[in-house]
Amino acid sequence: MPINQPSGQIKLTNVSLVRLKKARKRFEVACYQNKVQDYRKGIEKDLDEVLQIHQVFMNVSKGLVANKEDLQKCFGTTNVDDVIEEIMHKGEIQLSEKERQLMLNKVNNEMLTIVSAKCINPVSKKRYPPTMIHKALQELKFSPVINKPAKLQALEAIKLLVSKQIIPIVRAKMKVKVAISEPSRQPELIEKISKLIASSPGESTKPELDPWTCTGLIDPVNYRDLMTLCDKKGTVQVLDMAVIDNTTHN
Amino acid sequence: MPRVESETYKRLQNDPSCIRNICIVAHVDHGKTSLSDSLLASNGIISQRLAGKIRFLDARPDEQLRGITMESSAISLYFRVLRKQEGSDEPLVSEHLVNLIDSPGHIDFSSEVSAASRLCDGAVVLVDVVEGVCSQTVTVLRQCWTEKLKPILVLNKIDRLITELQLTPQEAYIHLSKVIEQVNSVIGSFFANERQLDDLFWREQLEKNENAEYIEKDDSGIYFNPTDNNVIFASAIDGWGFNIGQLAKFYEQKLGAKRENLQKVLWGDFYMDPKTKKIINNKGLKGRSLKPLFTSLILENIWKIYQNIITSRDSEMVEKIAKTLNIKLLARDLRSKDDKQLLRTIMGQWLPVSTAVLLTVIEKLPSPLESQTDRLNTILVSESDTAAMDPRLLKAMKTCDKEGPVSAYVSKMLSIPREELPVESKRIASSDELMERSRKAREEALNAAKHAGMVENMAMMDLNDNSKNTSDLYKRAKDTVMTPEVGEQTKPKPSRNNDVFCVVSEPSSALDLEFEYEGEDDSDSQDNFGLDFVPTDIDPNDPLSSMFEYEEEDPLLESIKQISEDVNDEVDDIFDEKEECLVAFARIYSGTLRVGQEISVLGPKYDPKCPEEHIETAIITHLYLFMGKELVPLDVCPSGNIVGIRGLAGKVLKSGTLIEKGVQGVNLAGVNFHFTPIVRVAVEPANPVEMSKLVRGLKLLDQADPCVHTYVENTGEHILCTAGELHLERCLKDLTERFAGIEITHSEPAIPYRETFLSASDMNPPQNSQLGRGVHELLLSQYKITFRTFPLSGKVTDFLSQHQNSIKNILKTSTSSMDPVIESTGSSFLDKKSLLVAFEEVINQEEKSRELLSGFKVKLAGFGPSRVGCNILLSQDNLLGSLFEGTPAAFEYSDSIKNGFQLAVSEGPLANEPVQGMCVLVESVHKMSQDEIESIEDPRYQQHIVDLSGRLITSTRDAIHEAFLDWSPRIMWAIYSCDIQTSVDVLGKVYAVILQRHGKIISEEMKEGTPFFQIEAHVPVVEAFGLSEDIRKRTSGAAQPQLVFSGFECIDLDPFWVPTTEEELEELGDTADRENIARKHMNAIRRRKGLFIEEKVVENAEKQRTLKKN
């Protein structure tokens, strides 16, 4: 006969659940809010700081504790520590407000840094500071999401910025050096490459030389094409990931 | 009429002997602008009643609101002296044109004072008698000294001695003499310094030449002495002031003593023997306690007036006083509840401050004619300049010859909205407009003053008073600031002529030296004034003409106002399209400037030795006479004057010299300003679309303000450097309202960091004990690549960073197609051979470097980041080829490794900041056999990779980072070298500020011959935000830092360090995040860049706020 008196009850507040479905059974662990993410990243090492109660539940809100047979059947062990560890790392979690905010901030900042590093003002050949990019993106109603990698979103943002041009912006060109051995045999290849490489002043292409070399600026979008073209037939050397005027006029 | 036709100005401009160019300088809040108000009132530009309150020359609304001047402004005044000639009744009239420059007193705007002092011949130095000599007073006195300006001293705010400090006349006398002594001691110290230098110079000369003679300079003429009439006792706010000479005249009749004698005894320890009625000195005192003449004759009378009006109102007594002083008092004035006003009326008639100041200025300060002869040597920077100069020009400058070749100095460019510029003189309708504009200007100023007063008042008022309606507030505000109601259109005061015209002083006829305003000649003028003044005969270009219309309740005027408002709206529209004109603020030294004239403009870098450089020609499109906020167009302007020139925009950036075309000129612009801009902020438009407007605005601002510096940082931030926080505020306001016309946000600029590592004693054990520290094996596909990293010594790093340009150049020439765009910066490049030799020398200096970098010539595969930085990539056995020998690489994917290295050093592992001082050696590339591959247990290992060359780049980067972290990593922060000159008494406070901001004192030296210390310190850039403000505050302005960027310095702390030993744990706790500055900075950068930070979202899970709802 369970004792059902106020002093025997444990009430959990501020619960954040971690759920894991295994063998058609649902297991839950009751954690504190804003902590699960840290534990998963390894920043929080103390499990007691994360768990509200050292037990595996079937249903936390009803107070149903998982019985040993189920644990044995689903996890192959009755050791609660091991089971909790597995649930913590594999289970689905609810993001709490602060964690979400933090992640969003992080993704946003990372994205802005990437965009700022990859784009320039075509007039001054200078970068835009991330804050400017942020303002421009807000103007365009572009907001980052947390479940996509920052780099992908940065590329989307660049596309949007370049197409709308609310600030004069272009993607910074890459500077590459291409060398093709035995150029006489592959005239059409050289022609293809030359198309990709925008001519820059002082660029030197010496068709009669072996190997044929060319230095110039390319659009970063074309880099992959260039690589596949030159595969096995020559080398591509990246001289500059982004050509930016770095001279400070003091 | 007190109104002065601009024709008069034009006439007077032609005679340099009657021109005085003066500037008013003082510490902040010592009453410069109030004083100039009184001077303006004497010319009828503003009403006498308003003088001291309206602060007419503070044309900017923010100046009015804050009550401080921010921009120097100029105004021309007309002044007439009547001198009684011996034996004739007809007084000799001598007219004068005084070009007055009101300068700001706040330390942030010191550059404005420098600019103003350049243009003037004399200075009026104000000192608040209560506060005495302050830091800025010393600065301006020094400025006068170095610029060889002749100063006169005004002891201002004497009324505060009476009303606030409640001194007795005797105490006040002692106090005043002390203040004069203070000022003189400051000047004396300048003289002593100069004497010391002279002495030093003489001794040097003596060593070379036995016969050199020491010339002792006389310092008697430089001090202030009331008996010399170069000290004025004044209260600008109450409108009175006098010098001893004036009072000597006054008492001449009363006492029947000779004026010359009185002049000598009125100041100093001279007493009147009550029995003999003779004047005696200290000796004759014989133990009696008599009061000095200055006290008994002058101060006591002033005190009496104050007592009878302010302290206890005694109408009878006042009337008696007025009678003795021959002052006309109207019954209305006596009845008026406004004590201050009555006081002003009496004192203003008895001892008008404008008369005292202008008279002293005219008597004591030199005209351009005299001063240019004296000051020319100071103005011309060096001897060689003088030699190169056209002798005609030199002569013309010395004599201020208006017929000679033109030379003028532009001290700054004023940016003036087009709406404020006078319209083309051809337009007839402009008369009304001008009138309207000047009225508006005045109203604006008044309203702003009222507003400021109201704000003040509101602050004082009980907060519960919110329910009161605004008109109520308004009245209260008026009561406190005592603003007369002239600003209000609806209530014209019937008796308004009193305040201006009661200046008629009867006793004047008895004095042989007298001042009269033009209008007093005409007895009818009082009737004319203010009733129906018809503006038809007014010179359309004279804004003063409108002076008397502004209180009229004229429906026509209202309609004009309506129209002009419409016009204003239009102007606003234009303004949106950036209608901003640059007007040069210039002093003509010789010759005559004409509209349409073509002149050569010499830039500040102009050198007479190479006359072709930094020279441009410009055509003068307009010339203006400065009248405070307003400009009056001129056609010609002769030498000795201060003038506004249009047509130089783009030709003169901040300051420059104008010389007649074809004449070999000289650079007059060699003035060195005392302050360089030190407060840096990044500015951005609130709306990103308006970027171009901001860029243009910054350019304009850069031109218009001599003490502003703007540039674009590598990160793309637009940096604005200003002299101080207050200056910054003004600049931002200027940008938003005038130059750019857009919303602007400002923030701290992004601060660069560097990453490095070093070998420390308390490092963790190496990751791989077999390979040793800093070695990392990269397993990828069938390759096993071994990277070894080690730190470079400081000397090597320094060498590399110094010779970046040389390396860049060598790279360019050796592999011709490597880097096609390199601009030659003009510095000398080392060629390959000498660079290598020099580099080897540096390496050989240290045992360790020699060992590590032996045979680098062959091994060297590249530098980084961007192929020129302070990191080295080496390779064993030509794996990556050699950069200098040009041997080809042995390893087929060498390019990928090189690129990986570039990536690794341009974005370090700590915070993605550039790395410096790292050497990476590719030790071996081993192609693994099948057996070896199978024996690898690393779970991350991948055998089959599609794009190996691409993958190798990132893997190399990661491998180098791993190896980097095996050592003890460090964050390097940017450092300012900070020079501070300070006096001994605040030395400790300067130290405290520096240390509080993690700075280091490098050296501290006593400056020879001065009571100053020169401190050199290193302060991190991060901590330097607000440093100057802090130092100034703590030292009450006695110390002023100069900041120069001086490279990077290591924070001597591993950002990953955590306490391990028991003591450390006990002392710092197990994370020690408060103690670890390096980590704090690393995390801050990471947060900014959105990188991973090892920080908990919530420290204690259980201490979170409990929410009912989950």
C-alpha cells in the first residue's frame, strides 16, 4: 500500500524532459531546464546538476517509474546510470527558452561573420562589418533558424543580399592559380578554364609554355567546376579565399 | 542708430591701423560668450537687456542647451572713440573695426582655440575670480605665449564675490590681487622656461664661440598690472566692467586730483589719509588700518549699489546713487520687481563692460599693422621658408600692405548649410528675407536659451507638478532665467527702447574720452526706433537692418514669416539633397582678396623647396564678413581682416595658405595643434541603405573640423576619431543633422587580436609522448603526414613583420604571376639576397632560433597568413618545394598543405584571429602500406576520400591547430602606447587609472625646466575606451593622454588554464573564470563570432526561477 501523503510526495517543478523511444516503449528522464544542452556538449560534467531525480520514468508527469523488466528488455541492462546516460545522449529534448536564444544568437553571429568575410563593397573593395550585414538582413526580413548550419544560411543570405542590392554588395572573388600540363593537347579545356577565370590586370597566361599557368579571379561558385575540370590534368592553387582591399588609409 | 551699415565695415576694413583682431579665450564657463554678448549689444546687434543671457554667438541649439560653446564663431564690431583735442571743442573721432572670435573653453575643443589664435593679434583672457586660474586658463595663456598674442586680462564674475561669497570690499580687494598674482605666476613660468632655453642655447653658443653674449630679456612688459590698464574688472552677466584708467578719469573731477596721479595710486597699497586728504603709501600708514584706495573708492561703491538693490531694496538710496552717478532712471525701472534688471541698468550706465573691454582692446592690443611685423617670425615656420619667399611678399606681409601680393591663412573650413548663406546680392527681395532670417536667428537663440532654462527649471521642480500646464511652466522658466519677453510675438513691450537707449550718459561730456554709439548723435532716433521703421532704404545685404523689426506685431511680417517658413521647408528639402557649403575661415596677411580672383592654394605639406607639389589653384566665388551665425557678402577684402571665403571646397582640406598666383609663397600652415584625436568609435547608418550618405558626411566632417580624423578599417567599419567624448557627441550631432542628415549609430570599434603560443614550464604533458611536444600525425587516405610546430622568438617575428613589404615584393618578382596588384608604398624594399642575409643574421643572434631554423633557405616553403605574415612553413626534404630556391615540390598535394597552412594561420584555434610567431615543419609524408592502414585504430580515420586535395586543406589546418594547442597558447591584445604629461600632484591618480585598465608604466621622466612629468605607458586597446575621459576627470584636467597604436602584446595567461594544485583551487575555485583575463577575452571574441564557448547557460540548475507551467 503506497503512502499517499503530502510528505511522501515529490513534486517536480521546472522540468525539462528527455525522451527516448525504444522497442515501442517510451522512456523519460526528468531534467532541469537549460541544462541538457550543456550536458550534451560536455560543458556541464556533473550529472546531478542536470537530473532532477535519479530515475528512469515511463511518464514523468504521472510519476510512472520504468520497471526493471522493461529496462532489461529495451536496454539490455538494469543499471539505471547506463540507461540514463543513453537517454541523455540519444533522446529527444525540448529546447528551453534560454538555450534557444543562445543558439539562435550563436548561429546568427556565425552567419554574419561568414557573410562579412565573404562579401565586399564593390565600390571601396572593403568588407562590411557584421553589424551592417545584420541591419541589411533585417531590412530584407531574413532571419536565421537554429536547425540549419550557419554556413548554409550564410550562403542563402549572400544570395539574397546580392540579388536585392539594398547595400552595394558582391561576393568577394577568389584568387586562384591554375596550372595545366601539356596544354597543347587540351585546347578546349583551357578555353573552358579561361571562361571561368575572369581576367584581372597583370594576369599572365602564356599558352606556349608547358605547363600552362593562369592566375586570376574566379567567382567562388565556380570553384568546384574548376576543380573537376582540372582533376588529374593540372593543379589549382588557391591564392586568396577572398580578395579584399586590406590597406588602411590612415 | 546703433545699427552699423555694412558700408562702414567695408570702409574700415581698408585701414589696417583701425582693425583689431581679437579672440576671447578662457576656461570653460568663465563667461566668454556672455562677455561677447555685451560687446554685441554695444553695436546694437542684440538688445542691451538681453546681453549676457542670449549667448548670441552660441548659434547651435546644443550649445544653447548645454550652455557651453563648441565652435568658435566670429563677428565684426564697430567702435568709435571720441577724443577731446587740446584747445578745440570738436572731438577727434577715431573709428575701429574689431573682429572678435569667441572660442570654446572646453578641453575637447582646444583645436578650435588653436585655430582661432592663429588668426588673431590679441587675446582677451577671462578669469572667473571665484574659480581662479584653471587648467584651461593655463593652456590658453600658453597658447598666447607661443603664438605671441598680446593678452589682456578680464577678471570676470566679480558680482559672485558680493552675492555668493559675500566678501567685504577689503577681502575682495585681496582676493582680486591674488588672482592677478596667480595669472602672472603662470606667465612668469613661461618666461622662466624660455629663459632657461635661452640660457642653454647661449651656453652651447659659448662653447663654439667665446664671444657670444647673453642677452637678458626683460619680463616687465609681459605681466598684467591694473595700473597699466591691461586688467579689466568686470561682471559680464550684470553688464559692467572697468579698468583703472576709466575710473581715474571718473574720480578726476570728484577728487580734483590729477588723472595721471590717480592712475598710479588707484591700484595697490595706497591709502587716503583722512586728515590731510593726501594719498599715502604703506610707510605713511603708521599703524593705522586704512583701506586701500581701490577698496574705498571703487569696490565699496559697487558693493553699496549691490547692497541697496540686491540684498535690501532701498529705493531712496538707489535714486541717490543714480543721481550722484548721473544715471537716468525711469520710474518704471525703480518700480520693477526685477532687482537684477535695475542693477544692470545702473551698472551698465555707470561702467558699461563693452566700453571697458573695447577701449582696452583698442588701446592695448596691436593692430594688424604692428602685430604682423612682430609676429611674422612666429608665423613663418622656419628660416628656410623665409629665404625661399618672394621678397615682395615678405615685405607686404610685414607691413600688412593691401596693395601687395595676396597671402592669407585658412585656419579651418566651416560647413554652413546653404539656407544660412546670404542669397546672391542681385536679388532685391532678399531684404525681407535677410531681415527675417536674422530675426529668426535671434529668436532661435532666445528660444533655445529659454528652453535650456526651462529644462533646468523642470529639473528643479517638484515631480508632482506634472499636472501644471505648459504655459505655467513657461512662465516659471522665464522667472528663473529672467528672459524678457521680446521673443514673444504677442506681447510687444511699449518701453522697449529704454533698454538700448538709456546708455546715454550725461557725465560723458565732462570726460575727455568718451564713447558714443552712432545712434546717439541723432536725438530723434529714439522715436524712430521701433515705431515704424521702414526697411526700404536698407542695404539688402545687411542683416542688421532688420534688427528693429523683430518685436513688431505686424500682420505683414506674419505673412512673411509664413512664406519664409514655406521657403524653409523647401530649403529643408534641398538640405535633404545635401546642400552644405564649405566656407574657409581665413586671415588675410597681405594684399586684397576679390571675388572672382584666382589664387594658389598651398596645402599643409607644401614645401617651398619643391614648389610644384601640393599646390592648386582656386577661384574665389564669394567673400563674407562674419557676423556670428550670419554672413554678409563682400566684394573685396583687404589685408588685416578675418574673412570667409567660398570656392575653396576640395582645395583646402582643413587648413592651408592662399598666395597670389605666380608668387613664390611660403607655408603658413605649419601650426601644430596640441591635441591629436584619441577617442575612436565605429559609426554606421541606422538604415543600411544610407551608407553612401554617411561616407559623404564623414568626408565633409573631416574637412570641416581640424581635430577630426576618419578612415575605413579593414573590417569595413568607418572609424571616427575625435578629441574627446564631448567632441564626439558634437561630431555625431553634426553628422546626423548636417553633414549626413541620417540616423547614425556608433559603437566601440572591433579590436584586433592575435594568437600565439609559447613554451611554458607548467604545460600539460604532450598529447603524444612518443613524438614529443607540438608534433601531430595526420592520417588521411593512404598518407601519414607529420607536422611539427614550434614557437618563433620575438626577434624573428619582429623581423618578419617589419619586412612584410619586402617579402611581398620578392614574391611578386620571383613568381611573376603570383601577385599582380602590389602598389608601391614608397618605402624601400630589400631585395631577396639582402633580405636573406638580414634574416640569417637575426636568426643567428639566438642559439635556439639557429638550431630550429637551420638550413631555412632550402626548407622554407612559405610565410603566412596571406603569404607575407609572421609565420613560417618549412618542409623537410623538399616536400613542399622551396620558396627562395625555386625547387619544385616533391609531394603531389603540396599545394593543399600550403593552403591548409594559410588557413590555419589566418584563423587560429583560439578565436579565429590571425596567428603570429608559429613555425610549422612538415617532417615527413609517408605512404602507408595496406597492413599499416589496417592496423590503424583511430575511429576518425577514413581511407576512401573523394576529393583528397580539398580534404587535405582542412585536415592540414586542423592538424596544425592540434599541434598549436599542444603548446601553451596565448592571446595577444592590441596595445596603445600612451604618453601623458602631468604635474606632480596628480601623478598618483594617473597611475591609478592606468593600472586599473591593465596598463603598464614604461617610463616616467621629469621634464627639464618644467614642473611636469612625462609618463609613457602601454594600455590595451580594449581597455582604452573612455580612458582619456577618465584621466581628465580624475586629474581635473591636469593630465591629457595621447594614444598611438603600438602593436600587439601577449596576455601572459593560458586561456585554458584552470587551477589544479590545492592552493590554487582554494584561492580561485575550480574554474577561476574571474581571474583568467585571457579566457575572458577569448570568449568575448568567440561570442562575437558565434563560435563555440565553454560556458554554461545556467550556472546552478536549482536556482532558476520556478515556473508553474512547464
